[in-house]
Amino acid sequence: MWRCPKCRSKIDDSFEVCWSCGTTPDGVEDPSFVTADEADPIADEEVPEATDLDDPFADLAGTPVPDLVECYTAGNAVEAKFIADRLMEEGIPAIADKIDVNMVMGGILPQLWGCGPKIRVRQNDLSKAQAWLKGYEEHRRSKRENLD
């Protein structure tokens, strides 16, 4: 940290000029300095279409829910998000319920009643998702058995 010789503000070492007044550690003032409050907004950089920054799963969010199918009922919203994220890593677009309606209603063990948070995929990805979920369930079962 350094202290601005003009306004006495504390400045992080990574900055070359004072964020408050534009003065260098040596006391040299920048005549063109403008505070963030006085500056014009910085325009967002336009990203051209079809670049590496495009989200290959972006169309999933625009898919109407009736066009998606349930592939798993999780025990809670955290597990649902975890599973959806793992499916995405496997190249299977998936979304998870963000709210566990059963917990809101005060229930317990929602997956026993089939009313926990759902993970949904497109119909043509269902078989791949089910294959991954089978391995997930086997892994969970083996962990439980090792704990007993």
C-alpha cells in the first residue's frame, strides 16, 4: 500500500495513480484524470456471433419446460444442482429445480415420495443422462455401504 501525497488516500500497490485524485506516488498529477463518478460509462465490448465464447447449451434455457423430460429426483436442491452441473460436464445439457418444494411444505425424504427437486434434460439426451445417473447411484450406494 502507498499513501497519495496529494489527498492522503490509501492506494493498493497495483495502482500507478491514486484512484481518488490521479496523482502518482511521486506527486505528479495527471491533468486528464477524471473520477469514476465524472467519467462516461464504458460501452460493453461486442462479441461477434459464433465465437468460442458462445454457450453451446444456450438453447436449453430457451427450451420450453414441456419439451424437457425429468431424468432424476434429487434429495434436495443442492444435490439437484450438483447433478445438473455434472451432466453438463459430460456434455448433456441439464437444468435443475432451484427450489425444493417439499422442504417449503415441511416434508421429509422427498425422493421417497417423488416430490424432490427434479433434473430435466432434452428427450434426445435422456438415455445418456440415465446411463450417467446409474453410475452416480452405484457410487452413492457403495459409499453408504462403506460407512455402515
